[in-house]
Amino acid sequence: MPATYEPIATNTLSTATPSVTFSSIASTYTDLKVVIVATSSGSRTIWLRFNSDTANNYSVTELYGNGTSANALSQINFSAINLAGAANLSTTIPHLYSIDVFSYRGSTNKTVLATKAGDQNGSGNYVADVGLWRNTAAITSLTLQCGNGADDFSIGSTFTLYGIKNA
């Protein structure tokens, strides 16, 4: 990572869990980045929430492809940003997620850019999401849920939160 990226916290799971939360996020950065390498118990997507907000304040537009076809989807008024909604986590092969949260402490709605690359036993996929949290509060915590709490992230899954200065 460039020198402007500062690791804030890393969580490598020693037990399977349905969610990972980063809380008490300092306001000393301009942007945030989350990097995830994960598998799941039930081949689910990842749901992203800010500040424990479960109201229908989230939207996402997604482009995805698997080497033979490409498609798009849009979800509005959801209770979380559904990352890579068209391509689930694998139960055996780790997938890589990169999530950028822009101006997380600003006074406007928050935007998110997320990408996911994965292999499903020889059939790869790539997903790009643009998400929106319609709230003007500074982000002080973020939660990543496996399948909106329906399954668990597997043991060994790794979640790292970075702060970005002067982006």
C-alpha cells in the first residue's frame, strides 16, 4: 500500500462468525479502505452497514462478469450495501474484496466503490459495485455481514481496515 495508507485494524478469524465490525474509527483520515480475503459457510454475499444503521438507506449499482457473460443490477432502499450480489463467496476458495469508502467523515451522503475477484472451482468472476449510504453522519463504525447474517465467514478469513490520508 502507498505511504498514505495506514493500517487501522486487522481481524483474522479463529472461529467462524456471521459478521465483523470495525468500531471507534478515528476521524484523522480522508477516506477508508477495507480489504477482505474470505470464504463462507454458505456461499453468500457480503453486506456492508455503517454506524449500525439498518434502515433502508442504502443503494448499489453492480456490474459483473464471469468470462462468458456480463450483466448489471441495481438495488435501492436496502438495509445494507449488498457487495457482489450477483457472485457469492465460495465455501472453499478465498475471494478478494477491495472496498473504498470516500469522505467517510464528511457531511454529505457516503459513496463506496467495491470490487471482488474470485474463482468458483475454475469459473472465475469479477464484480464492481458503486454503493451509496444516504446519511450525512460521519462514519464511526462499519459492519460486514455474511449473507446479511444468514451464514458465517469461515475460519482464516481476513479483514483489514486502512485509513487513507490526503487522498
